[in-house]
Amino acid sequence: MNTTHDQISVAEAFLELLASRGVRYFFGNSGTDFAPIVEAFAKRQARGQDRPVPLTVPHEIPAVAMAHGYTMLTGRPQAVMVHVIVGTANALGGIINAARTRIPMLFLAGRTPVTEKGHHGSRDLGIHWAQESFDQGAMVREFVKWDYELRFGSQIETIVDRSLAISQSEPCGPVYLSLPREVLAAKIDNFEYSDAPRVNAASPTSSALDSVGQAADLLAAAQKPVAVVQSLGRNPEGLEILVELAELLAMPVVEQWHTHFNFPQTHPLHAGFDPAPYLKEADVILAIESDVPWFPTLSEPGPDTRIIQVATDALFTDYPYRGFGSDISLSGNPRLSLLALKEAILPSKLNRTAVRSRLDHWRERFKKQRKTWQTRAEGVSKDRPINMTWASHCIGDILDDRSIVINEYVLDPTQACFNTPGTYFRHSPSASLGWGLGAALGAKLAKPDHKIICCVGDGAYMFGVPVSVHWAARAHDLPVLFVVFNNSRWNASQQSTLSFAPDGWAANTDSMPLCDLRPSVDFEKICQAAGGYGERVERPEDLPAALTRALEVIETEKRQALLNVICK
Ligand SMILES: Cc1ncc(C[n+]2csc(CCOP(=O)(O)OP(=O)(O)O)c2C)c(N)n1
């Protein structure tokens, strides 16, 4: 079926196509380049015509993070539009984050008018000259899968379908489309498009069966197999298969530097968050969607350990330097690879007695590990300033089956237990700070019935452009709970200095230039200024009740809330 229209602008056609292709939200940070888009939204709104919901976000970092957060929970790419080269520059950290964690996204930017006069939309402001670059796409090209500048209105259907298809083909990632003002302003006489896209995402691929068979044989014969996983949970359908595979082999699963929920934390084969103690003794390591399966400076597998890497791109070919061994690299959809592996492990090849005793061993280890974590939290439960482990523990205590945690660095994963896919998200491995606040708003858009709890340090909070975020939370009715672990410093930079030079000048003079964030800000008042609830928490014993109060606010009053937790 085809839909046709007489005389509509390219901008209108674009919005109609986005809506028809399932793009629900259009996160925008506008400029003069947006005029035809603003006009098109207004017209379609007045006429009740299909369009994505336009959401103003007053900074590009949270705008991209909101789209990221929405897609990470729904799998559906959204549109983010920014202002020419300057908006693109502000957004870039977020695009790097999306690229490195394989989030599909239609990233749009205006392009300064091409002509000086003579066209509807030609240059009419001083900025229109200096905001042109020789190659706008070059600014983002390394971190998008495809980029293009729209030249003619007649291209619009192909370009929309092609960009969305490429973005959603594995490995997924953002694509970039720049939109010159004259092209957006031009009219299409007879706009006709196909109701269903004529170009669709490529179907997921899986590895050759003989490689899968070799990997299956290695795992079946292994005495001490260990799985390490970072972001399998990006595609939740693969998670059950990992549980089945782990159970079949009695293979422990370590979540290393994990960005998603990957494996139930109450499962006795969940072996924690640090593979270092197991690497030397492992004879086979199965690294699943793990860009960094271990930290070589701390510990690495022995020379005889066989390594199988399973990932959409098992060699992470978009990383310039990465030397983790891979005897068998199973590229392709990780769910399909794990399924094929599981099916290729013939029960007759397994040593049942060995599997049973392995399971007993890991059960015992599981109990000990959980007890250690519990003891660690209790040991610091009275510390003041509040210890971050204790703060994490208190957050762990308030989680229920409607909670989703967005964690930018600070939540200690040993202290909060997740058992359901899609309930835990950490920042992208590229860690361009400022992601958490916006991602939490995007998550709330995606899951309005859930409690979104965003855990950030005071550093990440400030990187997140908080005034814009609190404004957007209020304007778009997104009641989220922000918990700021406020240690008045960039601890990551401080710790890195101490480990780089444990006996150096910074350590010995007790001075940390460029890491100190004192005097701190009353962050709770920033949230209050946007109509939200804000509270400062200094005593560890006050934290549980403060969390309960703040949750009550987001749930019943439907207002955003922020706890400024004074930490060490
Ligand atoms: C855009 C960007 N700039 C700088 C950094 C470097 N960086 C990594 S962690 C960190 C500190 C984060 O501070 P905070 O959120 O307070 O957490 P803390 O380290 O104190 O636990 C910094 C500055 C980064 N990752 N991204």
C-alpha cells in the first residue's frame, strides 16, 4: 500500500515517514536550521497528523542520553536532532557512548543553508557562514555506521529506510544524517511512499557450524571452564540460554565491567564481578560480549588456557588496539551463537561426576562470596561520611520487581541484587560522563510504570547538565529518583593517580590537584528549583528512610526527586 500527499514540504514528509517507521520520539535541541522542522511539527500537530512526539531537551548531552535510555529498554531507535556543527560537537560524547554499546539511533543535525540567496531557506543570519564546515559528517564519522547529507526531497523515503535499516543491523549503532535548510523547506509535489519500509535491517547472523562444534568440544572437555560476560543482556532473549549453558556445564559466570543485567545474581553459578581469581586456574574461558574480559595488568589467563570469544563482532574491529586472545571467535548474534553452542554440546561427551562436583564447588563459593559482601557492607554501615558500599547496600534494599537502576559508575554491584533482565544498566564502556541523568529520563519514557533509580557521583551529575535534565524531567513529566553519591571529588581520577604513583607526590603530600570538587553544591536545591523533591542525607542511619520518602514522591506525587548523599 502507498500513501500519497499533494504539495508538502520535505520536513513534513520526513516527520510522516519517521512516524510511519515507528520512531516514537524526536529529541530536539533546535537552532535556526530547524525552521522547516518546527513549522512541519506545528502544522501536523494542528491537523492531528502522525508525527513523532517532539521533546525539547535544552542540552545535547541529555538529549542523546534520553534517546539512548529509551532504546536500551525497548530496542527501538529514536531520532535526536541537534543544531548544525555546534550541536553535533556537544552531542559527540553521547554518540561515542551509543556507538560503543551498540545503540541504534537516528542522529540528525541541521546543516547551515547551502545558498546565500535565491532559495526558500537561504542564508539570512551571520551564523550561517561560520557554521559551515568542509565535511560535517567527518566530525562523527568514526562513531557512526553511516552518514549522509540529504540532497533532494525525492530521496527522503530511501534515506529514512536505509538509515534505520543500517542502524538496526548488527552490530547496531547510531547513524548520522545532516539536513540542509533549503532541502527541508522545499516542496514535494506528489509525495508518495510505501506504508511498510522497502528496506529492512539485515537479519542476525551466526557463526559457521564447524567453529561452533570446536568451541563446544572445548567446553565439554573443560575441567575448569569460566564464562565472563559484559553486555549479553543488551539482547535479553540470550539470557536464558546462558543460564542453560552454565547449568549444563556447571560453569561459573562472572559479570566483568558489566553494562547490563546478564545472569541472575541469586543463581549459584553467578561468580561475582571479578574474574581475576579464576583466570589462572581456568582451562577454557568463554568471553561473551566482553570488550574487556579481564584487566591484563592485574591478572590474565595462563598460556594454555583456551579462549572462546562470542560477540556480535568478536574481534571488536572498531577498537584500534585490543589483544585479548581468541582461539575461536564466534562473531554474529550472541544468542544464536550460545544456542548453537548449547545444542552442539552432546551430553554423552560430558563427565557427569565432574559436572556435579563443580556445581558443589561453586555453590559453596557462592555462599562464601555473598557472606563476604554482606559483612563488608555491615562493617561500614555506621561510617560517616556515608560509605559508598553502604549507600549501594541501602539502594539494594529498596529494589523490587518494578525497579530499574541506571548506574553511572558509583553503585557497587555486590550490594544490589538483580534477577530480572532489563533492570540494570551501566554506562557505555566508552564512559563519556554525563550519560546517567538523561538515560534515566529516557528509561522512564520507555517504562512509565517502573521506578527509575539513577545512581551517579557528584562528578557524573555535573557532567550530565543537571539544570537541563531537571527542566526536561519537569516539562515532560518524567518522575525519576536521582541519587547523587557526593564525595566532593573525582575519585576515579584520584584513585588512578594513587595506583599510578602509590608513593608519589600526590600521595605523600595529601594533595590531589584537579581531582577535588570542594566546596560542594547543594544539589538537592537544583532539583527543588525545578519543582522536584530534594533532600541532603549525611547520616548513614537516615539513608533508608530518605530513600523511602523519595520513592514515595516519584510514585505518588509523580515529581522527580534527588537525594544528595554525602559520601566518603
Ligand atoms: C566526558 C568525560 N570527561 C572526563 C572523564 C574522566 N573521568 C572518569 S571518572 C571521572 C570522575 C567521576 O566523578 P564522580 O562521578 O564523582 O565519581 P567518583 O569517581 O568520585 O566515584 C572522570 C572525571 C570522563 N570519563 N568523561
